[in-house]
Amino acid sequence: MRTRAAALPALFGRRTRRRWIHLILGGALAMPYVFVGSVAVGPLLGEDNVFGSLTSQLTAFAVGLPLAAITALFPLTRPMSVAAVRALCDVPGDALADGPARSRQARARTAAWFTLHLGFGGVISGMSLALPPFAAVLIALPFAAVLRDSRIGMPEVFGESWMLALAPVIGVLSLIALAGCAAAAGSLLARWAPELLGPSPADRLAAAEQRAADLAVRNRLARELHDSVGHALSAVTLQASAARRVLDRDPEFVREALAAIEETTRRTVGELDAVLGVLREGGGDRTSPTAPAPTLSADLDGLLKRTRAGGLRVKATVDLGPGGPDALPAMVSREAYRIVQEALSNALRHAGPDAPVTLRIALDGIDLEILAENPLPHGAPASRPGGGHGLRGITDRARLLGGTADAGPVEGGWRLNVRLPLKGPA
């Protein structure tokens, strides 16, 4: 009983039925090739109607399969086959490759799969069309005199009484045989799919490169969000705190602080839009323009003004030669702005308000040097808790440009020294 109960799902279960549909799809795809094969087979066999005999049909089918193998070399064959297998054959998606076949070996495996799919599908489709009507006639034959009298082209042996008694059994066995053949063919195709449609070394390399590119984009977004939003929150918090402390005795300072908060938040919204523009570009959304990314040449003065409004005493020295910040390469100018922004944000966060900060931005040969120093509060640890992400972001930005970044305590204070080559890897 257990064997019988297990056999029923194997022959008629949901997975088997879906694979049967996959085979029928293969038979439908095989029909154009069979028609082309019949055009060649008809004159050779001297038959006007190739589909009038089983031998001619099988010959046309055999001629059409090599044509299917040739057309399977086109790029869209593998994506189409993989989509059908994932939808109908109950094969794990990660065992199959995505996209067109890139190598000759992968194209050959795709052609082999396509030929097998159409071959098995053509046979099972033909059986599915022929056997059910035949089985229905056999099952009804002992009970329908009109069928016995017309004989409908059946062999003479079906006129015997013993054969009439066996006819329903033969009909049922024919249907079971059809289900068994379909289940076996579907199981074989599902087993061979990962081998013939699975990722090749070139596919794995392409997938690894895509994952690396996605990771780089996510890291870039994380750096941009940390630097822009993190700096803005630190600056706004300190500006609001300073304004609250002198609210009654220095209204002019309060007005300046509120104006700085307004400017900081407005600027940060624009920078946030620029960061999210990376996602919109990746998704194909062009409905809203993105704000330009801030640069050292265009935005350093505003950054210093907003930082000083928060109470930080910044002494900045900019020595970039005759051309000034405008002469810097665009990539260097953008990354240098973010590095300066993070340096000032760290000083705001860890040194506290009213702390003096020395900032120097100058050309040193073929490098742009950024030097930031600020005192550490008394009793503060040499390492900065919570500052790891910012310092790591500075190091990443410098490394992407082929530069270096060093940060650490020195003589009771904190020093950040970054060197960015004006010409280097981006």
C-alpha cells in the first residue's frame, strides 16, 4: 500500500504535472522544425503527405532536431530555457545561469539542452495526443456496441471475446504508461538542467564582478550618507545647543545659529538628493533632477561658515596655487570636500564646541595635502568611540584616488593627514 501511495504522486503529483507541461512546451517548440523537416523528407520518400504515416513523421522529426540544435546557438535561447525550467521543473534557481551563454562551451551545452527538451517534448506530446483517445476507446469497447460494429480501423483481434475483456485493462495501462514516460522524461530533464544550463566559469566570474560592483555602490552610498547626513546632524545639534545657552543674552548669535541651521538642513537635503540620485540612475528613474555633489572649489566657504556657526573655532589655510580650488580635478575636489567635512564633523563630535581646529589644504608637489588638528578634551580616550566609520570612509576615499590617510593622537591632540594625488587611479 505504501508503494502504491508513493507511486501516485510520482506519476500524477503537482511537480510531475508541471514537468509534463514543460515537455508539452518542448513539443510545441519542436513543431516548426518538424514542418521544415517534412519539406525535406517528403520528396525523398516520394510522399505528398508526410504526416500520413508514422515512419515519415519520425523521419521528419529526426531531421528537424539538428536544425533546433543550430538555432539554439542564438543568445536568447539560454535565458528562455532557464526561465521555463525555473517556472516548471522545480530546479533551484541558483543552480541555473542567468543571461546569454558567453563561452563556446556554454553555448554547446545550451544547444544540447534545447535539443533534448524538444526531442523528449516532441515524443511525449505525440503520445499525449494519441494515447488518451486510444485508451478511451479501449475502455469503452466492451460496453459500446457501436464501437465494436464500426471497428474504427482496429485490428481483427479486438473482435475476439477474450480481447474485449482485456481491452479496458490495456486502455488503463496505456494511460499509466504515458504518465510514467512523462514522469521519467521530466525527471531526466530536471536532473540534467543544472549540468547543461548551469553557470560556466565565465558566468561565475561575471556574477562575482557584478556583486563587487554592487558592493562598491553600496559602500559609496554609505560613505556619502555618513559624511553628509552625519556632519549635518552633528552641526545642527551643536548649533541648536549653542543657541539655547545664549538665548536670553545674545539674540544676534541665536539668529545666526538659526540661519546656519536652516542653511545646513537645506544643503543636506540637496546632498541627500545627490546621493539618492545614484539609486535613481541605477533604476532608470530620470523624473527628478539630482543636485550636484559638493566640491572643494564651490562649497568649502559655506562648509566653514556653517561649522563656525556651531561654535567650532576653525582656522583654515588654503594654498592651492594661482588656479585655486578651481584648478583641482573634479574627482579630487569632490573627495577632498567630503574628507574636510568629515574631519570637521569629527572635531565637532569629539572635541566639543569652542574647540580650536587648524585646517590646512595645500598643494605639496603633485599631491593635495589635507591636514586637520584639534585638541582632545581632558581625559578623552586616544581612540574615538563611534568615529570608526568616518575614519574608515576617509581612508577609503583616499585609497580610491591612490592616496593615503593617517589619523591618530599626537601631543595631546588629534591629527588627520591626508594626501591625494592629483593624477592617479579613480
